Amino acid sequence: MTIVTTPGLERFRGLVSDDLLAEIYDLARPLQGLHVLHINTTAQGGGVAALLRVLLPLVSELGIPHTWRVVQLNEFAATFMARLTDMLQGGEPGQITPDDQRQFLDSLQSAMQPFAHERADLYYVHDIQLAPLGQLFPHLRPALWFNHIDTAQPNPVALQYISQFLDAYALCTFNTPFSIFPQLPAERVAVITLGIDPFSERHVPLSEAEGQALLASCGIDPGRPLITQVSRFGRWKNPWQVIEIYRLVKQRRPDVQVALVGALEASDDIRAQAILADLQQWAGDDPDIHLLWDPAQLTAPVVNAFQRFSQVILQRSSREGFGLTVAEAMWKYQPVVGTSATGVRYQITHGRDGFIADDAASAADYTLYLLEDRERWRQMGEAAHRSVQERFLLPLMLRDYLAALRRVQHLVGRV
């Protein structure tokens, strides 16, 4: 049956162009009936899980059935992958021993046993943790691979290690052009720009009274200025600098508060607890530093309230594959004080819809500027909202995603 329109996509009519919607429907028609199986390592938390939760229902509605399976890594594999991620993001020189490589591949094969009999027409493997799957399990083909981390400046050893597995994939996809592995031929590479769903509970409008009540429920004083970073507790998210910026700002604005909002729910993030404990020590007994991590407390409406009603939003990542929390805040009319990390600078135009500054002192100056000149904050927020509407809404990601599936369809023939 040919799908003419779908309710999920039609919600966006008026937010995106009619031409874009028509392009999406045209791309979807030859793919209808094609079963795509996505495989990643966590069902909660983390950007990949959040993306799949909004993308897959929309694609399935277009007549392209999708399923999703989560591979649980053991402690060794998770630790090995955390170290490899650090190397690929340029943070460690490091080496990978043959024993570690063998043990990792053995653990990956064991973790895949529950899915040994899964079958689909196309397979989509997510992130470096699972890159070897296409080679280890030839039945998982034709397949695509999606790199979600910041690999703009990778350690050569780690890059060589991951690259050996990529010949098994018909197409390798990246979320910015800056993270593409240089040795991959252009015909086997695609960029899928990420996008938000403005109709989700995390992004729907809230009244000021609703927002202030939600902030107050987390211990925030709604009557005083609030600086916030929404991000999991990870090394590359640089939460320590958030507190450093807050302390610099507080010297001139003693009434300021800061919140670091990051639910501990991603099962493949083995370091978050230790980083949170370190931050608690770093924060000391300052009652105006709020470290929020409980998933039961950090519901979608609560995160929405922090992004929407904080006076200034920070994103201080030192490495970032994309960082969709930037677009989330910008959609809510917030200019973000970001960094030159790959995904962050991809979204922010310095001085127009946010600021880029890597050092704490400059970021504190921009934060103070936004706190003190609320008319300029409003103007930049309007520009931020327009930028997301033009560049980072879900239909744009859907278009890129369907185009990637079509490319594989052409490369391998009708699947």
C-alpha cells in the first residue's frame, strides 16, 4: 500500500517546507515494506537511545517497519570501549593490546547470542562499541554503521583499530562532516544531521508558573538567576568548568545559582557515578550548586523547565559528536554559551544565536553579558529558535536517514 501522508509527519507542516515533506514521502515510497533492525548498547539515557525513540515510530508510520535491539556489554567490554572512545576523541595517546582486542571481541560475540537468529532486510549498527558486528556476524548484512562521537581529531591507533571493521558496512554515517574518517571513500559515507521533535513532552511549551513550580521542586529558587547545563555526567561534557564559570559569575552576581542536570540512566556509561562523586567534592557545601541526577526526578517536563526558564544555558563540552541538548535549548529561545567542540560549534553561530568560548573566563563574561542585557538575550534567543527550525528539526534528520537507506538500496540492489 502506498502511503500518501502520515499523521506524525503532517504535524510538521508549517514548521518545515512543503517541499521537504514531499521529498520525505518520495524517498519513503521505494522503501516501504523494508524491515530495518537497529542495534545499540542502551535503551535509556544517551543520545542514541533518545534519537531512536523519536525516529523509529515516524519511519514505521511511513510503511518501513523498524525494530530495535539492545546489546548489553559486560564490564570489561564497557571499560575497553570507554578507553577507546577517549582515544578516538583525541584525549589519550594510548595503545590497544592484542589481548584486550581478543577479549573484547569474545565478549561482544557472547553479548550477541540472544540475537543470533534476528533477521531483517537492512541492519543499522550504532557507535564504535558495536562496529565489529558487521564483520563478526556476516548475516547482519547489508548494514549501515553510525558513528555518534566526536572523531574530528582521533588517535591514529584507535582509528586504525575501528577502521578494520568498516569494510563490512555498505555505508558509514556520521552526524557532522567534521567527524568523517578521512580514509573512507565518499561513496560509502553519508552525513545524517540530527534533529529534535518539538512535539515531544521535553519540548512542548510550558507556562512560566508551571516552569517555576518544576524548578522549585528541584530545590531551585525561581526568583534568582539560574545558569544550567543539561548533560550526562561525563568527562567530555566538562562539568567542572560549569562550576568554575558559575564561581566567576558569582563574584559579580552573588545571587546566581547553577544546576547541572544529568540523569544517571545510560547503562553503557560506566564512569558517570565516579564523575558525579568527584563533582560533589568539587562543589563542596555551596547550597547554590545543584547536582541533579535522579532519573525519577528528572522527568521530561522538569528538563524542559530547566532548558526553558534558566537565565543562561551552558554547553561546555570539550568533545561532542553532536550534542542535541544545544538544539533543544536553542529551540526554547535560549542562546547557548558553548565551546568549539565539533558538534557544539556545528550548531551555534557565534555572536548571532549563541557564543563560542573554550576558556572559563571568556565563557563567564558571555554569561554575565546575557544575564545583564536581557533584550540582547531575547534577540539572540529568537535567532537561536529560527536556526533550529531551519536546520535541526526531526524531518530534516528523517530526510537524511531515508536518503541513506536509499543509497544502500541502490548499492546492493533491492533488499
